[in-house]
Amino acid sequence: MRIGVYVCHCGRNIAGTVNVAAVVEFARNLPHVAVAKEYRYVCSDPGQQIISDDIAEFGLDKVVIASCSPSMHQNTFMNNVQKAGLNPYCLDRANIRENCSWVHSNMTEATEKAKLLVAAAVAKVILAEPLEVKEVSVTPAALVIGGGIAGIQAALDIGDAGFKVYLVEREPDLGGHVAQLYKTFPSLEETEQLLQSRMERIKEHPNIEVLTSSEVTGMEGYIGNFKVTVKQDGVDRELEIGTMVVATGYDTFDASLKPEFGYGVYPNVITGLELERLASPSGPTGGKIEIDGKGPANVVFIQCVGSRDKSVGVEYCSRVCCMYTAKQASYIKDKLPEARVTVCYIDIRAFGKGCEEFYEKVQREKVIYRRGNVSEVYKRGDKLVVRAEDTLLGETFEEEADLVVLATGMRPARDAALLGKMLHISSGADGFFLEAHPKLGPVETTTDGIFLAGCAVGPKDITDSISQGHAAAVKASIPLFLGRVSKEPLVAHIDEEVCAGCGLCESSCEFGALVLDTRRKVMTVNEALCRGCGACSALCPSGANQLRNTTEKQVFDMIEALL
Ligand SMILES: Cc1cc2nc3c(=O)[nH]c(=O)nc-3n(C[C@H](O)[C@H](O)[C@H](O)COP(=O)(O)OP(=O)(O)OC[C@H]3O[C@@H](n4cnc5c(N)ncnc54)[C@H](O)[C@@H]3O)c2cc1C
């Protein structure tokens, strides 16, 4: 066996903390290592060339790259060694950046740790087997969950690409939150116009089947061959699809969790979404903004209700509230020009195209912006009083109001956690679905074949939600176009000679990949369903169930190298 070890500087990312030359010297003396080299950026073209040249020159059959996390550049490295004639599963990585140089400052200690990580990777790769990628066919249909603007866009694009799409929406109508808005910032275009054309196209589209009042209640299978159970009006239906887009959007923050603002106590304290309905001609008042039959003379908006507020467990910014408040202030000025309109804000975030200009225009319409934290809303006589601190003037002030509007932020859709569990997709600490990579994979999940769009991933405006709908549709259509997808061979494997058929591992599999053959009394693995998580192998008492290329022996050899 001849192993090549390549240690990356990653500029100063690694070399600033780890003595790379010392790690290379150490690696040269590890068992089976035929060559060890360092390079400034191993992921660069010249870096890759060094590896492929060495595979030919030194007759390498295994390679270890000590660099960044395997979640970075793994495909690049695997493709490179494969082109040079090596099985790509005979490559392993030692993460000496995220697990070492980025978390240590002492060079001597970091260098010693990097050596051990390289030794462990070499110990593991010694027993790595060459594996073959399998291909599976793809059912040429997609599912979109959530019929808001992001889901509608994704369904239209996949349908336009020529594939059957099922659009599942739990409410009786499509449109999501956009259907509840009067106009959109910053153009003040009526949302009805914006949605209408898309709704009509959906209705007439030959490839799109809309299932309203429906919810996904079960999912099994894998990319290319998902089987999804949808409950519609009490009649379960099973759909066979190749890929899916999750566009389940958001819920607004429950304003009663901030009792100091009097929501639910005073009828003239309302949320931004409720103001949208009041202002809309299709709303309950036909578009008239009235309190007790007359237009409010004083309107106060309170921003960041359930955003950037650790006291209610919401640290993030909801991104749209500054601009929707500016838009709603302009509704008031348009419908009630004499009204006094005050906005209590923390900071104004007007980052979208045309948004800063719109915010300035609203200020010119004599909307008063006061930078301050609101401490309470209380009643004095027949008026509400908003008590706040003006942080620019350094003084408290009180503003009388006939109407108080709370700019509530965005929370994950109410059953997002349940849906995530069912689909095997992860959520972040904020409860929104987690993208595979915030920059490189913004609409992908870590589950192949399942993509994300819109506010299901986190707060965003309509423009960004539609853009993600387009992006997720493209990603979901690629496997449908290809008709076949590759399946990772790093899966569980049963040694039937050793397996006692105890069945213990079967229940540990979240994906239904393990089935006990009761006649032969051995466990069997459906490799197409297995995601290679290793939960079943860890549980196996006899060692019959092993994860390919992360076997028990490999793990013990790594531990020995580390110790
Ligand atoms: C008061 C207010 C005003 C706003 N004004 C503007 C504005 O002027 N301009 C702007 O750009 N943005 C505005 N926004 C933001 C805008 O609402 C969002 O950008 C947009 O709604 C995101 O669309 P979406 O499809 O991702 O989510 P949503 O609109 O939330 O749609 C998600 C859909 O998925 C459905 N769903 C959820 N879970 C399931 C499930 N398990 N199964 C089936 N279906 C499910 C929901 O019923 C819903 O129909 C505003 C937001 C608020 C709160």
C-alpha cells in the first residue's frame, strides 16, 4: 500500500497557527506513507495537479488531504483523484482547519494536534475499500409543500419545465401571507395584481395539480423515489415523486407574548398583518381605516415586536418589518392625510432595492420617526398612551394614540419541527429549516432531493422568496431531467455470517432501510434508503453491521493513532 499525504496551508488560515512543515515531516514517517507534501492551497488547480502527478509517479493507491472540513471541496478532491485513476473512496481528509487552526492559538499545541489528526486519517484510509457509486432511476414528478408565493413560483417553474407537480397547501386557498397584504413595498403595487396572474396560470397549468386543505402526513423513500402520503379532507392519497420543494413559509410572532403592549386587551392595538386587512379594499372594512366609526387622528407604530428581542427568545431580525411599517405609514397618510403618524424604531434596515429611497419618501410625507424603546402601552381616558424612551434625545416621552400598530416579526411555521422530522431535514437554532450551506447551498438541504424556498428558511421579502422559488425549482428539476441519480455507497453493510438476527438495529433506523429477513434470520439493508448515518452499526452487539469505510476496526485504529 502506498499513501500520499498532502497538507494545506489554506493561506494563513492553517499555516498561521500550525507548523505545516513539521506536520509533513511527521506524516512521512507514518505507516505506508510513500510521499508527504505541503502546498499553499491544495484545493487550487496547481494543488490538485501535484496530487494527480504523484498518484502516477509514486503509484499511490490511497490519499489523505489535511486541510479544511470535508464539507468543503470534497467533490473537487474526489473527482481529482478519480481522474488520476484512483477510486475516490480511497481518499480521506484530516480537518486541521475548523478542528484545529481555527480553534487554537498556541502554535506548538495546534501543530501536535494536527499531527494526531493526520495520523488518525492515515490509520483510517489504510482500511478504506474502493467503492462504486450506484445509480437509481427518478420518478419524473415533484412535490411542492406550501402554496405561498415561493411555493407557487417553484410549482410554476417545475411545471413549465415539463414535469408533473403536486402543490400541497394546508389552507383552503393558495397565496399564503401575500394574499393577506394590500400593497407591497417599495413599489406600492397591489398584491392582488401580483398574485392574480400566477394563480390563473396555476389553475390552467396542465402539469400542476393543486391539493388545498391538504397536508403531508408521511414520507418514505429517497431522492428519485419518494412516496409521500397526503391527507386531503380525510382521504389519504399516496404520491410518487422524484424531488420536493419545502416552501411552508412563516407564522407571525404572537403579540400577546409582549403583554406590555396591550395586544388582546385594547381593541385598537393591532398587528401589522391586521392593518393590511383593514387597508385592503377586499378586507372587512372595504379599505376604510376606522376606529369606532372614525379615522384615527394619532397612529403609533411600534417596531421589532418579536424580533431582535432576547426576552422572547427571538434574537434575529425579521428583515421586512422596517419596510412594511414604512409602507403602512404611507397607507395612513394616503387615506387619512391629517393623521399624526409616529414610528418608534430601534434601527431602520432599508437594504432592498429602492427601499432606502422609499423610506426617505415616507419621512417627507411627515411620518415622524423616533428612535426609542417602547416600555408600555396603557389607557388614559379614551386614549391609548405609548410610553417610550427616545434614545437619541436621552429622554422618555409619551405619545397619545387612537391606534397602535405592532410590527410583529416572523417565526417558523407552527408545525415546521414536525414536518422537518418527517422529511429528515434539519432546523437551525431559530427553528427555520437549515440550508445545506448558507452561501454555497442556500436552497439545498442535507437530504438529497429535498429543497427549500422562501420564508421556510428564514425571514425574507417577496422578491427574495420568489428568487428562492426559482432557484429551488431549478435544483429540483435537474434530477428529473437526468432521469437517474447516483447513490452514495457509504452505507451500512451486514456480514451475514456474523449476524445473529437479533433485530436490534432495525428500530434504530429513521429511514426504514433495515428489514429483518425472518426466514434466514439475518438483517438486510436497502442501500437506496440508507443514508449512512451509522446509528445502526453503533448499536450492533456482534459487529455484523458495519458502515462502509467507517468500520469498527477503522474507528479503533483512529483512536489508537490519536492516543
Ligand atoms: C405585515 C406584513 C407585511 C408584509 N409586507 C410585505 C411587502 O410589502 N413586501 C414584501 O416584499 N414582503 C412583505 N412581507 C413579507 C411576505 O409576507 C413574505 O415575503 C412572503 O409571504 C413569503 O412567502 P412564502 O411563500 O415563503 O411564505 P408564506 O406566505 O408564509 O406561505 C407559506 C404557505 O405554506 C403553507 N403551509 C405552511 N405549512 C404547511 C404545511 N405543513 N403543509 C402545507 N402547507 C403549508 C401556508 O399555509 C402558506 O400558504 C410582509 C410580511 C408581513 C408580516
